[in-house]
Amino acid sequence: MTMRIDHKYILEMIKPDSRVLDLGCGDGELLSLLMKQKNCHASGIEIDEKAIYKCVERGVSVSHGDIDSSLADYSDKRFDYVVLNESLQEVLDPEKVIAEALRVGKKVIVGIPNFCNLNARLQIFFLGRVPVTQGLPYKWYNTPNLRFLSIKDFRDFCAERSITIERECAIAGQQEVPFARNLFSEIAIFLISRSSK
Amino acid sequence: MSDPQFVETQYFTFGQAPNELVLKSGVKLGPVTLAYETYGQLNADKSNAILIFHALTGDAHAAGCHKDTKNTGWWNPMIGLGKAFDTNKYFIICVNCLGGCKGSTGPSSVNPATGKPYGLSFPVITIEDMVVSQKYLIDHLGIKKLLAASGGSMGGLMALEWSVRFPDTLQSAILIATNYKHTAQQIALHEVARQAIMSDPNWNKGDYYGKELPAQGMAVSRMIGHITYMSEKSMEEKFGRKLQGKEKVGYDFSHDFEVENYLKYRGASFVQRFDANSYLYLSKALDYFDLSEDTDLAGAFKGVKTKFLIITFTSDWLYPSYQSKDIVKAMKTNNVDVSFIEIDTNYGHDSFLVEIEGQSKLVSHFLNNVK
């Protein structure tokens, strides 16, 4: 099975032997890769009962729960990395979740769908409807996404809170987008940290 | 054949004077006999042993068909060839707990000092005492480290206690529908059940052996128990307002509803298979248990290396999920490796006995990954 492109870039960002918490870990695919390829101590939080069975099958340690309330269980800087991939846009309070993730993790990896890519912009402009794209396949009435943001929005969010973006990786299809990222990329992955006060 | 065929109960006795079992209360008890059954084969390096703990009114007969009684074990769908606890791979041990009435030493056993059943002269026992007594058996079997310990309800408490008391002897634990201390509501429900037994004149301060049994008290205590083991929804689905053997209600105090008849039947059959004093002692042991009594809960898991799987059920109002979530949180504070799942089901506390499909997947996969 070929590795998902976002997983490939996240794997590159994580050093071997790290402690990793994946928030919204789904069926545990990324955590399983981290255990096998990077010898990481990996665990996850997941809300979907069916996905938990798959995690246990993969030997991934997982807790059934929602991201918004689960981070309180962990002490400061418990993890080398906290991953929020394709899950930030679904949490109730993203601002608090990021702050909490930066508390329990030394570094945080955030993967977001870019709601302002060219395809989406064209659909809004020419069709006059909320865009439905490959990366955002939902209609307004059945989307699990509660938040809609772009790469620029996330950069602004970090700048306003003195959060350092250590790496930013924008992806379209199977490739990294080298320029005009906010226009061309479908997803973006950020490695962020907060310098200790 | 997919089940262990014709299993038999074995007995292990220890604690002869002067080496009696010292209970948590400081009282010495001996000799102590434990009834146990095993399924599967212990491998050469004795590394495939799994200890199963039963619930309040369970016994050592967890799986297979019993040689004498022809009864099927209480967790038979979970234990056997190709099942979650696969007897192809694992050596499964299930022990009737101390204080029980199914072959292990308890209040209905004969006190060798008097030649009469202990009755209320049996010392009060705790979950800790039950676990310590089972450690004697595991040592006797020459097993240095258990691959896993597992149980639901009271069995979960014992698995939990084992993990903190003998952390180096346990690789993994599967705790199902359990908690770490009883709440006021749980104690209250037990107390009503105990009062039902003790207010039956036949109970006679625990001295009823060879005489009329406190059948009415036992029946009422079991009725209360059964209500707490089900959920509102499962009772509604099973019984609703269906009438028992009649077209319309009788406007008298005979049984109108099916649910009344069901409880009456369950209550009546209970007195045949369980000892009233054992019920008092074991329910009290449950109420006394509190893993956080000497320290905060997180402190209890310091240095614990056991890998945990904790399972709860959405409709279990007797041992609600939040209690297990507190355990998960305390474990995480100590970097203990834990997985937690709340299975969506209507079967209430009884789910651990009947919700087999989900549990089987979880248990078999979890055990595959214990190294």
C-alpha cells in the first residue's frame, strides 16, 4: 500500500524514538507507521468506536474520546510531538486545543485542508455555491468541518499568538507546492512550537 | 470441536498453620482451598498463562462443559479454541474467589477448628485478599509472569488490584465494566440487597446451614441485582408492558407483567445456586475496595509497567464509563500504556457477558500485541 502523501511529510518531520500523541488518530495508520518506521512511542485519541477496533488490531494504544476534553489528562511537555492532522477543523474550540497541544507537546504538527485553493475560489466565483472539491468532498449540510481556514489564516493565527512556524509544507495532489501556496495547495502541514517563556 | 470439552474443577489448598493467609484486616485464615479450572496448555517456558477473574456470583467454571454438572461456563463465548481467549495459544486459569461458595473457602465452608460451617465467624475478606490468595495458586503452578489478567465487574477490580499489587508479574490486563472504588449509589444498592437477606428470619444471623434457607431474602436481593445489571432500554425491549399468561391485568397482586415473572424466576433460582452469606461477604468486599484510599488514584499506578485495555459500555449505569475514564486518566499521568473504548450497546452492565462480537475482536487483537 502506498503511503498517504500527508503521512509521508508528517513522518519526515518526526525524529526517531519520539513520544507522539495523535489527536483524531482515526484507524491508527499514521501511528502504526511511526511505531514501525521511526520506533516512536505512539498513542492516539479517537471519537469513532469503529476506528478504535482497527487501532487495537494495529497494536496502537488509543483512547476513545473527543479531542476538546481529552488533553486535560496529560501533564506539560509529555510528548515530543502532538499531531492534529485533518482534525483541527472539526474541534469545537481550536484555539484552546492548539494551546493545550502546545502545553502537552514540545512541538505540534497541524495538518489542515486549504479552503481557499484555486478550485474552491473558482467554484465560489463562477458557480456561486459553497465549493465541493476532492479534498473537501462535503456539502454544507453534511460536512463534519466546523471551521474553514486557509494557509494564510493559520499563519496569521500563529503570528498573533507568538507561535513559531518551524516548517510549512503545502501539498497539491502528490506534490509539494513551491510558490503561491495559498492559491494552489489543497492541504498544508505545519510544524509549530512555542518558545519557552 | 471448538470448545474445551468436559472440563473439571481442581483444588489447591494452602495456608496450613502456622503459615495461614494473613488478611488485610490482620486476621489469619487457614487452611484456604481454592477451586480452579484451566483450559489450554501451559507452554514450556510458562509464558502463555492468562488469569480470568469472575464477577460477584460467578465461579471457576468459565468455559467448556463441566464433567459432572454438564453446565456451560459463564464466559464460554469468549474462551475456547479460536475464540478471544484462544485455548490454542493460551493457558487460561479461572479461580473461584476467596469467600465464594463454589469450591473455594468461604462462609459456607466447614471450619476445621469447629467442624461446622463458618457462617458469620468467617473473617471479613477484601478484594486484596482474594488477589493475594490467587497469587499463591499462580506460584504453585510455577508461573512467574502472567501474559494477562482479565475480568468484568468484580473480576475487573481483581485484575486492577493484581496490576498494582504484583506489577512485575503481569504483562497486560483487560478491565471490563469496572471501577476503582464503589460510589455511594453502588454501596447503597448492595446494602439493600444485604438487608433483604439479613431481614429474612431464616437467615438466622448466618446460621442456616442444614436448615431452612433464607430463600425470600436471597430472591429479593437477586431481583435488585438483576435490575441493576440491565438498562432501561434493554428491559423495555425484552419485556415492555407485556403481560404474563393473561390478556388483561388482574387488579390484584398476582403477577401481571412479564418482567415481574422474570425477576421472580431469577430470584427463586438464585437461592439454589448461591450461598446467602457469600453474597454478604463478597458484596461487602466490593464496597470496601478503594484503590485511592492510601494515595490519590494516580499514585496507585506509579511504576506500573502492565499494558491495559479498558472496556466500558454506554448503557452500563451500575459501573458507568466515567469511572473507567478516571482510571485511564490516572494511568496516563504515569505514562502507563492504556487503551480505552466505550462500546455502544443497550445491554447495560450485563454487556460484558453478552456483547461478545466487539469484545472478542478487541481482546484477541490486544493479546496479539502483548509482547
